[in-house]
Amino acid sequence: MTTASGSSPSTASSGRKGIYQPIVIGGDELEDEGAHELALQTFYQEEDQYDDLHRRWYRTSKEGRELMEKDGLVWKKGRWSVQELRLLKRNVKAFMKENRVKEIATFILSMGRSNHRREHRNFYQFIGKGIQRPLFFIYRKAIQVFNVQNYVGRWTEEMDRELMRLREIHGNRWAEIGRHMGTTGRAVLDRFRSLRNPRKGGRWSEEEEQKLFDVMATLRQEHGGEGDDLPPSVSWRDVASKVGTRTEMQCHQKWVSSLSWKRSPEAGVKWTKSDDLKLICVLASLEGVEEEEEVDWEGLCEGWPAAHNAHYLRMKWGAVRRDVPHYNVQTLQENLEYLMSNRVPATD
């Protein structure tokens, strides 16, 4: 491959402190140098078992998904596991080493320039090796976790005015606007949408709750869902559009945290600390389960009144695991090992 330059394109100042911190490639507190070298050796010895999934860029639209299914491709959906993120990080390190790239964030930002696209058109195939996801999702995850300029923090009125000014100049060329503002195209597009369709905050009114409940009931009917089951591939953007007064995130959180179960006969059963401990022990007793995505959350709810539904139970697990240091970079089993040792009382 052609050697990549570490020079940085001119961008706006990125001194703003973000709410989230990106994964930093370089020093790694979780791996010593020997383990890192071994991981890279493993990378070069392996073949990409998902080569068919990575040979072409499929669109993420309904038509694109249907085309992938027609081609007989199977891919993982939902949140990325810790194992997938570690694999992505290993692959990026291998790419940096082979191409003498010093700053991966700078390199990814420069990928929007045509000369870099030609020189490294196989970049995302390279870093996607061994990951059962289509290239577009690998691209999007890399932008999210490695590009430091994706983390702009809280938007100010001055930044909003600059965004609207640049939009007048560049139209819907969001990547170009993002480069002028020192962030990504996705970040400025999301901000533009929130400015164009402002939503309220604070306590939900009864009318809003009823509207969300009716929208979700209609979706379940259309997709054949039963009870509290969510239809496959829910578009929370569409849900928010139909509710009209709340954002995608607000609708998702409201539905999962309370509204999906509060009208059920078991709505009065509250979650307690003992349920926290029960959840830890139940998960620790599962055999052959390595990732959260492999847990039968719906099955765990059976006969457990406080576990209102699978989404609620998974949300409670997300709260429990925050007691673990660096929980977000630990596997399910690593989190459980810590919790069993530090949260669950020892028995004689």
C-alpha cells in the first residue's frame, strides 16, 4: 500500500471538550507491548472470513438490505460488542504500522479527499477484517470512535449560527461543512436536524405518552409483534416524527424505561437492589454466553415480575455494570467476574 502522510488538513480549532472521549490509538492500558505484537502477528496470519460481506459497499436502505439477503449474506446487527471493538482497534493498529500512519484521526478525516480515497480505497476492508458487519457500518463505527473531531461537546449559539451560514453556502454537502467546523458530516447533519425540528424537554405530558403508545402499538400491528415486543429494525426517527414533540433518543428512552410496561398488570412491581444481585447471578450462571448480544433477555424475564420486558432488563444490566472500572471496554464475562467478587455477598 502507498505510504500515507501524517500531515493534518486545515480544520477549525478542535479545542472544545466533548462529552464523550474517543478511543485513542497508541498507548493501551489494557494490553502490554508483547500482547499487542502478538495480536498483530495474529492479524497477518488470519484470512478475512467475511470477505464476501466486505467486497462491495451495500447501501443501508431497505433495498440495500434486501440485496445483501439476496446475495446470501448474514451480518450482525445492533450494538457492537467489546470483542468487535477490540478487533477493530487491532486492525487499525495493523494498518497504521503497515502504512506508517502516525495519527489515525487525521488520516480518517483526510479520507474525504479524493487522492486519499484512491490511494486507500481498501482502508475499510482492511480494518473490517474478521468483523461480521457491512462496510458502511465499519466506516460509521470508525468515524465514531477514532475521529477525535467527532466529539464537539455542547453546541453554542455561535456554532449554530456558523452551521446555518455554512449550510447556505454549501447546501447539503455535510462533509464539507463538517471540515469547516472541525467535526464530521454526521455531527453537523444531526445538529441541523435538531435545529430545524426543535423538540421540548422535561416531563412528558399524558398526551405525549399516549401518542407514543399509539405509535408503537401501530408499529407492532404492522409488523406482527405481540405484547411488549418491538418490531424489527425500529426507526426511532420515524417514531419521533409521528410523536412530533420529542427527539429520537427521548422516544427510545421513554419507551424502554417505562412506557412499554407501565400499563401492564405487573407495572406496580418495582426493581430493587435484590433484583440487581439476582441479575448478576443469573447472567453469571449462563453457559456458553460470551457477549451481551447472545443473552436471551426475553427468556430471563419469564417468572420475574420486576423484569418487565427484555429491553427494561437490558437497561437494568447497563446500570449495574457501571460499578465495574472501565466497564465499557470489558467483556460480559469480565464484568460479571468483577461483580460476583465485589457485589454479590459470599456464601458459606
